[in-house]
Amino acid sequence: MSHLPGAAVVAATALCGTGTATVTSAETGEQVGVVHARTAAGEVVVLLTADGAARLGAEGGPDVAVRLEVVVEAALPDLTVPRAQLVLDGWLAPLADADVGAALDATCALGDLAELHAHWPDAVLAAVEPAAARLHWPEGCTDVPVEDLARAVPDPVTLREGHVLARVEAELGDRLVGLVQGMGHVHPAPGGAGSGAPSTGRDLARVEEVRCVGADRHGLVLRCRTSTPWAGQVCCAGASHGDAPCAASTTASLRLLFPSPVADADAAVDALALLVLGASASDPARCPYAPGRRPA
């Protein structure tokens, strides 16, 4: 069983109105901000102004070659933590009036697409037909086949990630440090490489601050901070800091796995609450590990 959402799932979720999105004309380089959404059939739609459509050259003529870029960050008002970046190359075409109604049922984490369309002056709803997709995420850079992207089911927890993070902060935020400290050391991902890596500097007992910065059906992403650098922590591409410690090396993102995938956002918070209470604390699947060491 995989302990991570697949790349296609992460990409499909990003297309459902999470994060911010821009569309860039492949011919002119003109860039326009859009609201993005995804239909139940896997089709990608964007909402933009008539002026934006004109700047992209999408005014009812031939389809326009474009790049749709979606940037997803942690839904925290006081912290900027990149979560994923999706780059989708394809073709943009305004929808015919007869197709707009069905497209307005598309999933959009930013809000009800029909209401946004109704209140947006000179709104234009357009379809993006993908030709290629590339996902940048903590596991690396992955080319996602467009067929897999169309079939993928978005992660219901990530779609409500802001709700999860807010509840965790309010209800369990002061318990996260104790939870992480009690887990001892950072472990390699289950079935992943790096099992022979030295444990120097991986002692979680030194963690002083923990914030939940990501959530999906499989687990949570925790941002952990120590007051002194973690030995062996990769930072700043080897830049010299003189005698001063590198600030980046005092933080690390760890992934906390649920015993099994959860159904929705509230279930994710409940699963974390059980971990905090110490239920089945010996389960090794709950040990945290550093993203990038992908499970087999």
C-alpha cells in the first residue's frame, strides 16, 4: 500500500482551485491571473475576464497555445511554505454558451464557481486541453501523463487543507511538539532508500516548534524547528555562512503517516488527535520521515 498520494492525484487536486493560477500565452508571453477548476470528468476550466481573454488572444478564434501554472502553498496566514507547483501546457478555448452551465459545476476550492462567474464583471469561462503536465513537489519533479491526470480523483483532505490546518492549530497545536519529540528520530520512508544514513542530528527530542503545513488522506506534513542547526541537514546549496549557523538548517519538513488513509478533512484531524493521545503509539507506520525518500 502506498503511503503517499500519487503524482496524478496531487496534480488533479491542484487543478481544483487550490493555490493561485496564471495562464501565459505561448506566442506572446502575456500572462493573466485566472480562477481554475476541474470538472468531475477531469476537464480543466479557467475563469478570467474578457480583457484577459483578449490579451491571451482567446476571443472565439482558433484555440490558443498556453501554459497554465498553479502554485500551491500552505494555507497559513503567517507562514509561506511551498507545497506544489503544477505546470500544464496545452490549448485554451472559450466555452460555448451551451457548455458553460455544465462547466460551472466544476470543483473549485476557492469557492462556488457559478457564484464567482455571476459576480465577476465580463467573466469568460474557458477550457484548457492539456498536452503535457509536470509536477514539482517534495518527492521531486514528475511528468504526469495527461491520461492519468484526467482519471485521477482529487484528494478530499487536501481540498479542505485550510480547514484541517486551522483546526490543528486551534485544537492540537500546543500538543505537536510533544508528539514529535516522543517519536525519537526521523526515519527513512517505508521501503525507501537511505536506511543506512547516519542518525546524527536527526534526534527529534531537540525540536522546539512544530506547525502542520500540509494534509492529505495519507498523512500530515509537519514543519519542525530547532534552536540549533540539525547536523547533516541540507541547506543553501553549500553556501558559506562564516561562523554563523545557517538559519535554514534549523527547520525540516517531516511527513507523519496515518495508520490508513482517511476519508475526509475532519477524519484527518481525528486521526491526529488519536496520535496525540497516544493510541497505538508503537505502530511504526506513524513514524515521521523526510519527504523525498519515496516509499516503494
